[in-house]
Amino acid sequence: MTSSWFHEPRGEATHSVACILKWLALLPRTLRLRNVRLEILSPDGSSTASLHYVCETESLDYLKDLLQCRELETETFPVWRCGDKIQSLQSRGVIVVMEINRLLRCLVPPGSLITFPWIRHKVHLKEQTYRERRGKIEATFGRKVRQNQFQFRTTQNLNALRQFYDDFYAPYIEFRFGSLTHLRSLAELRTAVQHGFLLQVFDGDLWISGAVCAMKGRTLTMTAIGLLPDYQEQLRRGAMSAAYYFMFQWAEANGIETLDLLRTRPHRQEGSFEHKRKWGGLPMVDLWPHTSLHFFVPANTPIPPPLQQLLIWTGENFEELQNLRCP
């Protein structure tokens, strides 16, 4: 997430206050916005469409990666002119994406569809959604665990945590997300382990994956997850899903009611989103990201394929952009 020097607190009341303080601290970023024209390219390099991204650039790299586009001309302007700028762009019949600090959403012109740079996933272990998935989880992830005879143990040993951070967590996240990587600090994971544990998955005597889990009341939060190279082979064998499987197993055995699987990008085809959905994760609005994304899509304007399965918040749940139109 943005600005790793912000440490996300665990307590619910403290979390809400910290979110607002974070929004306030990052407010100066939004005082001058950029208007960036993005040209979407086909596999052969030809232009297929373009859109305008009016922003403080928090999600610029993510959108460029999602759309496989290039950045063309750009201009800057003060935030209080954003209404006029959006209306001017809309009059040209182009798709406009506006990203702004959540404290300044009152400046966003009406008629947009809203989402967020990141959304959170939680599994309520006693609810029907998870119970309906339990058999499928055992038949897929559980079967691989049993086939490979994986085992697990939990620890609060800080030397093991340091090894997890250096050898499992940081390299795997950088492999997975590349230039879009946002790492948690070792200090954050140390705090989590003090209120929870490090779960280690073993193949015989070899430590192959793990997860840092923090506990608060009846909620267990997966703060970080990591994998030992070779990544493709370990993923094929189910080493990563084994960490999830044992975490759920531990949670059910210890009276946990909610598993917080943290965040993914708001897109149906994002790999982490789909993986967490298979475990019963329900997407929900997360207050920690300090910006919101607003999509202005003119009537009868085709939505570029990479954006069609972007998830939009309706006020009750998340729906795909292709199924909605601006109010």
C-alpha cells in the first residue's frame, strides 16, 4: 500500500481514526492533480482506445499495467478546477477515470461509478457462504495437502520470522507483483507475531511456505504470506494453498469466527482475487487506502476489455463495470 511508513493498526476503533489521519496526512498530494491521457495498445502495438486519468497518480502504474497502455501527454491543474476539467473531458465523449483523496470526494462531479485501489476480503467461518465452499476446499486444496503429506507448526520465534521475511515473504511478493510491489516492514510483522504467530508449512524437514497471522478477539488476520523458490513448482504442488489450508484449520480448531485475508486489486481476473474467492472470501470496502476511483463512462462508449471486469461498488456490493452504466 502507499506510504509504507504508515503502519495499519489492528484495533477496530483505532483503525478508523488512523485511516482518517492517514487521509489527512496525504491530502497535499491531491492539491494539484494530473490529467494523463492513456493510449491502450493491442498485442501488435497499434492503438485501440484511449482514456483520461485525472489523478494524484496513486494508481497510475496499476492502470498502465492492467490496460497495457502507454502514457501520452499530461498536464497539471489545481484540485478546485477538477469539476470543470471532468466536464470538459466528458464533452469529448471519452472515458475519464478520476482518483482523489477520499476526504475530497465532495469535489467529484455527479454521475460516476466508484471503486477503490484495493478492496478487502473476509471469510465468516460460521456463515453459509463458507460452509457451502467447505467441501470444495477439502476436495481440492485439502487433497493436495494430504497427497504431499505437508505438515505445519506455529511459532513466535523472531529468528524464524526474520528468515521468513528475507527468504520467503519479500522475494515472493517481489516476484508476484514486480514494480507494483508494496512490502510490509519487518517491524509490522514482528508486531503481528506478538499478537499471533508465524505459521510454517513443511514438506518433510523442508520449510516451503508460511504466513504471519495476527489475532484480535475472534478475528484472525493473514498479515503476510510467503513461498520458497522454485515458485512455479511450489505453486503447482500446492505449497501456497497449504498455508491457507492450515490457517483455516487452525482457525476452526481455535474458535475463530472471521478470517481477514487482506487485500487485492478490485478486478475479477486478478489472480489473488480469484484465489481468495475460492476460500470463501467476500470482497468489501476497505478504509485504509486513502483514495477512491471514479469512472465516467459516456453512454454508448465501448468499455475496453481490460476494464470490463473491474469491480464497482454499488453501495451494497461489488459488480463488474461491464454490467453497469453511469447514473
